[in-house]
Amino acid sequence: MVDRYRPKPAAIRAREGNPFNDSPAAEIQAANIRCREITSAEWQRVVSILEVAAGLGEVDHSNVKDLCVCVARIDQAERDLSERGLMVTAERGTVKNGAAAIATQYRSQLARYIRELGLSPSARAAIAPPGPGDDSDIWD
């Protein structure tokens, strides 16, 4: 049973729909447009590499999409940190900017996607492409 009081994880919300919905606020809408552009550019960059290097298949598209969203969200958090600083004034005084924690969480998730998709040098070294005569059947 779904707990209606517990928020869904960001990855599930992203899979269920557009994570960058239009917003009536002009500054938020501009940030969302930038996120879409960054996500699209990252998709173009990563998919072209993975199709050649690792044989990217349809089943991998959701992982690549999440990787691209992570990159865009990290950019968004870093822009907020650059604009407002590491410490911000809130109701209870000066506190750490929440964007720092968000960036850390997205970086952790991004590192997992990089390892999983073979986008780092160490991950690429672990991937062994099939040899020219390797036509053995897994069912034999």
C-alpha cells in the first residue's frame, strides 16, 4: 500500500513524467528551460558514446535518462550555490544552503550511473566486449 504522506523519491517522479514541468514563475521557468537544454545536450553526448562503446539498448534508456536528469539537477544546484552562497539566511538565522545537500545526493547517484553504464575509465576497463568468434549460446 502506498503511503500518501511519504513523498516519492525523485527518480520515481522523474520516470513518471517530465521532471521539469512549466512553472508560472519566470525565474523558475527559465531554470527549467536551462535544465531541459542541459539534459538534452547530455543525452546527445552520452548516447552517441554508449551506442558505439557499449551497445546501448532500449532497456538502458531509463538509466541514461536518469543520468541526464542528475547532470541537469547538479548544474541547477551549483548555480544556486553560486548565486546565493553556501550559507543562506532563513527563518532560524544563517543556515547551510540546501542546494549543497541536493548536489551531494545527485553526485552520489550520478557516480552510480557512471559506473553502471561504463562511463569512467575504470568501469570501461571492466567491460569486456564480445570477441569476433564468441557466438556461444548461453543455453548450451
